Amino acid sequence: MSEKRLHLLRSEEIAKGTRAFHLSRPEGFQYEAGQTIDLYLIDPKEMDAEGPVRTFSLVSAPHEPELMFATRMRDTAFKRLIQSAEPQMELAWDGPYGSFTLHKNAGKPAVFLAGGIGITPFMSMVKSATHQKLPHAMYLLHSNHTPQDAPFQKDLAEFQKQNSNFHFVPTMTDLTPEDSWAGERGTIDAAMLERHIPNRSNAIYYLAGPAGFVHAMRDMLKADGVDEDNVRFEEFPGY
């Protein structure tokens, strides 16, 4: 296990059943938007079969002074311990890892397809691209059950105001009659892409979310004639 340490600073609920956790940024820690970090519990007072380590996509962007990740909260030992942690709780870490990062060729649009908590790497990419004033055209379609389940909606709407190259399309799949919602409804499909994304044939597609969502999006893109070389994906097993 890594002997490198950082501190868990604070956390807050950001959607139904979802929390964001803020971490101290280790001195000299460099990463690219979209990468992950491994976090280890140190001498945990309880443990279950899932073990003391989790991999999280960083929601924070490389220019920010703190690290942040977000996760759906399940009843596991790891998540119980971090949710109830005392201020300044120490965690061990390794990373960063992964190549799920924005492509360099700004002539190709980026299409981000996110299911639920799969939004996390895209938050980092959009923040970083906005901060750097990158010229990439970016289209983010984010699928959630209801508005109450959907993290970072206000943040993403604000990035759309700040960055004319960024286009945010939230969609809800399980609305009730009581839900007030004027946006897209239903699962992401080729027709929804057609409505919102020009020049789709030249795009690089990024998929992130639960395994079922990622598989469905890959099948949808393949059926729509998208070259598999232009599709990148990251599954979030079990959150």
C-alpha cells in the first residue's frame, strides 16, 4: 500500500445519495483532467469484502488548489468510514492513473456521454478546458433518473454560460408527474445526438458511467455508424 498521505478536508451532499469529498492536494501532485486517483483507508476500524481501496475520478481540475471526488453513497465499510470521518482524516493515495483525457486535436468535437455519477471525469475536463480557454467544441449529454439524482447541474449550466464552446444537455429517464422539467426526457439515443450535435461524424466520443450505460452507449454508437476508434470509455463498477 502507498505510504503517501493526504487529508480528507470536508464533504457535502450534491444530489440524492451522492456526496462530494474535498481532499488536500499533495505537494507536487500533477495530473490531467479526467484522470483517477487510488485512495486507501489507513488502519480502518471496520472492513468488508470490498477492501480498503477505491479508485475515483477527480472532479477537480489541475489548476485548482484542492482535490475533489464525488461518489454515490452505498452501505459499504469504505463509504461509511469516509462519510463519518473526523476533519483531517488521513488517507493513503497512489496516482494519477488513466488516459481518459481530452484529445489534442481541437478540430474534432468532443462528445461526452455520461450516466449518473459518470459525470465526474467530464467535470474535470470541462473545468480545465474552460480555465485554459481551449478551442475544442464540447457537447455533454448527462442522463439521470430525476433532477434530484443529478449532481453538478448548476455548475454545468454555469460553465455553459462561461464557455461558448461548451454545450450541456441534461436528460431525465424516470420523471414523475410532480417533477418540473423542461429539458430532454428519456435515454440518450441517436436522435438526441442528432438534435444537439452538429458535425457528429468528425467527433471523438467519451462514455462514462455504470457498465450497463456504457455498453448501451457503445452499441448505440456502433449502430449509428461511429468508428470504434473514435470511442473512448470508462466504466464505474459498483461506484
